[in-house]
Amino acid sequence: MSRSRIDAMDVCAFGAHPDDVELSAGGTLASMTAMGKRVALVDLTRGELGTRGTAETRSVEAAKAANILGIAHRENLDLGDGFFEIDQRSLLKVVEVLRRLRPQVVLANAKSDRHPDHGRASALLERACFLSGLLKIETLDQSSGQNQAPWRPQSVYFCIQDRWRAPDLIVDISGFEAVKYAAIAAYKTQFYAGSDDDMPVTPISSPEFMDHLKSRDAAMGRLGGIQNGEGFESSRPPVVKDLFDLA
């Protein structure tokens, strides 16, 4: 899909690495696409430093996972796995994407997590979402050659990933668990693929890791009185006009 001709998205989920979003918000995205929402997924890096697989295999896996989730658009900014910084170059790349995709809601990595890229990506997105709304920051529309119009998402929510963090809100993913885990399974190089798996062992490649993920979904669900859920943090309290909008 051409980067220069993309309809506005309802939701844009950013992940430091391919598979970050599937692991932490796959059920949320599956439920939104089922409701007819236009969802985009942007990977900040190719995951090239991962112990298992390669940047090329992860690209193929990411495309398959996006198809399973019903994602309308996916792209990779190739900022540099392990080495991207919250600097002008990275910020402007993210601002360009935000102004091009114009999402109402942004999902980002966990504010703090086992992998240092996650917390850094979270801070990068929070800052870029603010800067994207400033008139005097100029980014180029590649299709017209003109400056992009400012755009600031209405809401930014931060996923809960490897480490437990208290959620500010929980999305009910009951009924979408199978889609979420099918999307995760698309990353055959990254996760447990059976007893014949001869690749190096990592913290996420054991069958116990999948048990952990499913237990976390169930624990989040229990907090909200539902079967399974995915938790998110917010830098500001979610606002509703009617208390009955809350489950």
C-alpha cells in the first residue's frame, strides 16, 4: 500500500518490535476490526537484534499476523532495534506517520518493561503525539510535496507487556482470544513451535511463556469481571459523559 494515499485510521498501534502489539493488544485490535474500525499497525524497528529469526523472517511473519487481525495498514519505520533514541529524527518520523494516518486513538508500548526498547518507545510516542499537533513543526506530505497539516490523537493508551502494571482501563477481548493467539503464532521464529524447535532458547520462546500470556489475559479479565481482557495505562483519566458508558 502506498504510504502517500491512506485513508484516516480510527486506531494506530505502535510497537518497538514486530510482535509487541500482537502480544499485548492483539485481542483489542481483533475486536476493533470486527466492529469495522480501521486499524493501522506501525513497527518502529525490524527486530533485527532478536536472538531467533531475522529481520526478513519477522517481516513475513508480521504481514501474516496483520492479515489474521484484519489490519488495514502496516508499515515499519526501521529506526534501529536496540539503538533508536528519542531524538529529532525519530520524533519527526513518527509525527509524519501520525499526520498521514490521522488516528483518533494511539496504542503504544508499556511505560516500563523488561526490554528497555519498550519504555523508550512509549516515551517516544507520547512526545510525538504532542508534537504532531504543533503548527510550526513541519513535515512533508510525500504525495503532494506540501507540508502536512497538524494532527493530534484524542487518546494515547499504553499497553501492559511482560511486567505486570496496574491498568487504568481494561478492554474485554472475550471471544477474540483465538484470533489473538493465531496472530502470535504467525511469528514461528519467535515463539515455541514444538519439541523439534532447535533454535536458541529465549525468555519468550518456551511453552511456559504462552501460559503466562493466557494467565495475564485471564487476570486482567478477572479485575473487570469478564472472561479475558487486555489492560492499558493512560497519562490522563479516560473521560465519559455518562456513567452508564462504563461497564
